[in-house]
Amino acid sequence: MKAYKVFNSDWTCRGFQYQVGKTYKEDIAPSVCDRGFHFCKKLIDCFSYYSFNHNNKVAEIEALGEIDDGGAKCCTNKIKIVKEITWHEVLEMVNIGAGNTGLGNSGDGNSGYRNSGDRNSGDRNSGDRNSGDRNSGYRNSGYRNSGYRNSGDSNSGNRNSGDSNSGNSNSGNRNSGNRNSGDYNTGDFNISDNNTGCFSTKDHKILFFDKKTNITLQEWRGGDAFYLLNQVNSNPTEWIYTDDMTDQEKADYPSYKTTGGYLKNRDISKVYQEWWDQLNSKEKQCIKDIPNFDAKKFQQITGINAEEDK
């Protein structure tokens, strides 16, 4: 039987010294995990027992004697070490996709293990067992997750079925708390939206400039002032795709080869003022009509001195 075996860097395995081209025999009845020369019928299965380490030796073997078949792992009482398999050949044999440095990937550009198809169909994953694309976490079926076991997208938390959650076990979206079925919650176990508390069933009123109002977050976000403020591109970071990166950026962020780009920190010190200067008087007054408007706090947050426009 043709099969495969992995060895330590000195061609030893379980204390036994091997050599390529040699045949070895033991007068025993082989028994998996007990006695005999162990091997795997599929090369990829060998790495369930040995680390995926290029310092280890890998060989094609032939089982010539009795065989105890344990499924993924087998053993025999007579084995021939046929030839060494180089690590370049190993990568081609255990990955179906292109450009993978990890193990068991059917997608392309994966540095993690077992990403989709026969264990990884997504692309550019650095984590393990992902079926989606560009995941750095493990066992994700969604996309761009850095957390674990997410079926949604862009989660940094774990076990989320919703999207863009930094908390855990959320079925809603954009939650930083845990176990929420609603959206935008920083608290836990909420079925309504935009809550900082726990076990909430209704949307609550929110503070403006540190004082109480009769407005919910949903009402605020449906208003003109929020619309105007939302035109400010004040995100502190910006995703830069590979095609838009400079040569220097590629040198500074070599992980772009796996992720398809990098997250750039933006200088937003002048962004708010430029936005304010292009508003007309009616739009500026709309901002000043925000409940409990406090010019000093507004300036502290945005850098804009709204009192100059009185």
C-alpha cells in the first residue's frame, strides 16, 4: 500500500531511526496507537499527529506487511521508506487552491489551516477552518471576521450570526455587548436596539451633552442634524486595497499579501472644521438646535468654535 509518513528533523519517529530507501520489519501483529510502523493513507492526515513544520521530514512509504487500518491512521509490521517529499511538494499535495502556505486549503492565498472545500474554500484566510473570505479568526463561514465561529460578517467577537459585532453570541448587528438579538447594543441580552443596559425590551431615551432628553437614538438618527454630521468623514481609519497601496506601504505592511490591503490611520484634525466651513447658516443653526447644545463641549469634541458664528 502506498502511503505517507512524517518524521522528526533527524528522520526519527517515536524513538526509531529511519533512512530513505530502507525497509524495516517487526515480528509483531500491528495495532494502531500501540505497536507497529504508523502511517496515513492521505498526506494531509499526517498533520493531525505531527505539526505542520517545514523542519520535519516527510516521505512516501510503502506498507509491505500486515496492516491495522484505523481510518486516518494505520500501522504495519513491514514498511519501506520510498522517497522524501519536499515541502514545496507537500504544499501542492495538501492544498487544492493556489498560493497557500497553510494546510488543507481549497481556496487561494490562505496562510491558516483547513480553510473551506476539503476543509477551506474561502480565500486569503490567516485563521483556520474558514469557509468565508479574508478571515483572521477561526471557523468562520462569513467574511472578514477576526473572531471565532461567526456566520455573519466583519465580527471581531465570537459566535455571532449577525454582522459587525465586537461582542459575543449576537444574532443582531453592530453590538459590542453580548447575546443581543437587537442591534447597536453595548449592554447584554437586549432584544431592542441601541441599549447600554441589559435585558431591555424597549428603546430608551438618550443623553445629549451629558443631559437627559426625550429622544431615542432611532429618532436622533432620523433627524437633520444627524444627517449633516454624518457627512463628516471622521473615521480614524481607512481601508486601503492592494491596488491603491504605494510601494512603501507594501513594504511597511507585508500582511497585505494575505489580507488584500491594510488599515490606514487618518489625520482628521482638520476634517470637522472643513465640514463646518462649507455649511450654510441654516445648516449651522440646525446643529446648534441639537437638544442641550453646549458650545464648549461641542468644541471639545469637534474642535469647532460654534460661538464665532453668532
